[in-house]
Amino acid sequence: MSQHNPELNHLPQPHPDEALQPDSPDFIETPDVTSVDAGDEKFPVWLYLVCGLALFMAGSSFTGFATFGMLDQGPGGPSLAAGAGAKPPELTPAQKGQKIYGNNCANCHQASGAGQPGSYPPLVGSDVVLGNKDRLAAVMLHGLQGPLDTKAGAFGTMVMPGWASNFTDEQLADLTTYLRTSWGNTANAVTTEEVSTARAKFASKGGAFTQAELLQIAPNGPDPTDKK
């Protein structure tokens, strides 16, 4: 038996010229597209700026010109003020003396120089500190033992050690200069030569000085070498 449907053989066939017509549902008209003229497209202004800034920053790192301190100064640029090889500022005698005081004296006389009532006399306004430099150097070299009767009150028998074998003449000059110019004290500085003279003068002294012995060196009162 035949598998073909006889009715299909009698359907009319479309004419070749009528296969695609504008009114035909199978016809799709392509819309007109305006061509793009490549010559009309402009390079973005912001891209010019970015490229220019990048070139400027790259060039400045080689010329040593630092913008706002953020760029590498490059070869030949000025050295940084705080460079690794920069020499630290030199301390004054009083500043060096302050370090010595903080490490060796402040525990007893306090950082303020106020001392401790009944035990350690204050250094602020002290006759020993502000008076004759020989007498002050004698105390610093060989020490001081009580009792002491001062205008700040009476103090016991606590012994202050001498520093003759611990510090050089320059270090003792720095220390005593700090004592005489701090906490409101306004006496003049002590020189290394003055300490050296006192060291030779009191070289035979054994033990710490007493208050009576200090008064034999010089009486209480202002330092006669102080011109202020």
C-alpha cells in the first residue's frame, strides 16, 4: 500500500517570482543603519590629562623634583633632612647634665629638685648649689654627710656619695651646670677647668664633707664668680 497522501500532489505551487513579496509574512525588511564615520570620533580630554600626569610624575622621580613631598627625590636630589646618616644635634652642657642627674641623683633629690623632707635637702635655692663653685665641686667629688641645717629645714645623717671616681671633670661640670640653671636657679655655669682645679685642691680629702668643713671652704652666700 502506498504511504503518500494523494491530496498533497494536487496543491498549487507558488510562482518563483511570488515566493518573497513585501506583503508576505515571510518577508523581513532590514532597517537602514547610519554608518559611523571614524573621523568624527574625538580622543577623550580626561585621557590626555591622565597620561600627562603620569609622564610628569615619572619624570620628576628622576630629576629630583618632588611634588608636595610625596615623590622620590631621585638621583641628584637634595638629601632628606632626617636621613639615616644625619648627625643628631649636639647637646648643651646643661642637657648632658640633666641626663646624668636623672640616672644618678633624681631618686633622692627628685626630678623636680625638691628633695625629700628630713632625708635629702632640696637643690632649688640651695646655698651649696648656688654658692661658691669650689664648695659645690667638693661635695660632688667627695660627698656630703649630715646632719645639715639649711634654710629649707634640718636633715638627718643620710650620706651623699662622692662621684670623683665615677665621672670625669667634664661630666661633673655638666651636672653642676644643670643644678645651677634648673628649677628657677639662675647661677652661672661651671667649667671643666673649675672642676679640675677643685679635684686637685681636695685630692687628699678622705671621706665625705660635713657642713662645718664646707663652711671652712667658703661661707654661705652667693657665688662670688657669678656676675649676674
